[in-house]
Amino acid sequence: MTAKLSFCCLALLLASGCDDRSGASAQAATGGTMIDCSLNGAGGFGRDCRMERVQQDGTDFIVVRHPDGAFRRFELGVPGRGLITAAGAQSAEVTDHGGYVEVRVGSDRYHLPVS
């Protein structure tokens, strides 16, 4: 089901110690949680991106960092809109898969944990 996430679901997103398939700490050495991503239209997913939750001026954001240094920022909990891209012209498409959501922006896809 494709839909914008409600504020309630977003509040659960990014709980500390989210799904880590390797059994290691969910926090990467440089901070953040490693997540599966598929970049530039790649067919498969790899645990190649790092996700951080940050707060700026009372607003919650998710920053997803690509291995090449590129990143995307998403604003959380926008009333009536859910998760949205914080910059850029492309909108985020969010699909709920139960234990995670798939966020697609252009040719990039990210699996963000929901707990």
C-alpha cells in the first residue's frame, strides 16, 4: 500500500537499535544506522547507506547518506503530509512494507526501519 506515513507511524521510525541484520551495533562507526538502499536505478539493495535522525529548530529530519558522499534530507511528521523531501524538486514516494518503509526519490530507493 502506497501512502504518506501518518505522524504516529513516523514517531516510531528510527527507534534506537533498529534492525541490524549483521548482529553488530545498529550505529555505524561514524554515527547513524546502516540501511539498505538501491541507488541510481540499481536492481538490488545493499546495506550501503547511513541514516541519521537530526533535529533543527524543533523540526525532525532524517538524513540518508550515500557511500559517495551524496545525501538526501527528509522532514518527519509534516501534518497532513507525513514524510517529505526537505530539499529538491523531487517528491518522496513512501510504501509501507510492515517492518520497514520503502522511500523512493527519483531513481534512488531506501528501506527505512519502522519499529
